[in-house]
Amino acid sequence: MIKSVSTLLVLLSAGAVTAQGMRQLDAHEHGVGHLDIAFDGDRIAMALHVPGADITGFEYAAKSSEDRAKVNEAVARLARPLDLFSLPDAAGCSVLEASASLESEAGQAEHEEHDTDGQSSEQMGGHRGETLPGENETEDHEHEHEHEHEHEHDSHGQEPAHSEFQAQYLLECNDPTRASLITFAYFEAFPKAMELDVQVITDRGATAFEVMRDAPTLDLRELF
């Protein structure tokens, strides 16, 4: 059994670093995000990493009021985990802490949103300052996205860039073992998101899943 929430968060951070390496090797694959979930006693921690284009439809730095409004709305949505990842009522889960931000290629948090219910003052560990993929991408990847971003750059006068939305959540549940079927309303909220690669950590170890838009549920009953 994982001994503490701090240990749980370290494990999630380690998973996020691994996912970051995967994103670099996979050349920042649009449509595919990463979600880490860790169970520890009566608490569940989650860490979400998603390409900016999956959430807002663009990755250039938001300059216009319309684009900034889209980013702010997205960050606010991402800071409400139970609206995106629905758990069974029987689990009795509530949000202790939730935070979301948009990270630019330069590694700076451009927009942030935090939400707590007052039960915990400890901030979940962030991943700000990460170097996101972009500068070391292969020529093939650059060609792959050249057409995709051509209109964006022409109409907004922006240089090619990559951004990533990140969110971290801490839940408290009356019975976390009943949180064994997760419905991903996330895909309804963000139409350009196609897939989430999910890593779940329990006292049995780590298990990997793929959750797709056309099958937006995750069954974890075999893990408890």
C-alpha cells in the first residue's frame, strides 16, 4: 500500500516525467493526452497532460481577446475534475484540491486556475518549467504539422509553438474501491480530444489503459 499522499504525488510526478519522454518520442501527438491516477487510502490523486490543440483547437500563444477567452474557459473547465471524470455516487468522492494551467513551449504557466474546498491547504506538486517538445522535433514531424498550423500562423501572425494543458486533482472518497467505473465526460467537453493514455496506480502496482472517444469509460474493478 502506498504510505502517504505525498508519496502518491511523487509517483504521479514520476509518471508524468515518463509520459513527457513518451510525448517527445511520439512527436507531440495531437488528439492524445495522458492521465495518471493513484489510489491511496481514502484519497485519489490525478494528473492530466493534454496538447493545447486538443483543448482549444490551437497552440499558438493566445493574443486576441477571443483566444484568451477560450484558454481561460478551458482552464476553468479543467479545474473541475468531477465534471470531466464522473465517478459512481457510491464512492462518495469530493474534490479536496484542483488546479489547471496552460504551459507554453518556454515552460511558463500562461494561465492558471486553482480550486479547493478549504479542507486542505497543501498545494499539489506542479510540473511547471518543463521543456515541451518542439525544438528537437524531427523534420518529418515538422512537415506533418506544417499544413495543420499554416492557417493559424497566417491569420494570427504567430510563430509555430507547442503548448500543453496540465491539471492536478486530489479527491477524498468514502469508499475509493467503489470508484471502479469512470465515465469520461472529458471527451464531450473537448471535441478535438480523441484518446487518453491512462496509468492507474493501486496497491497492486501500475496498470496502463487506453480510453477512446468512442468508448469513454474505464473499468477498474479488476484492480480492487
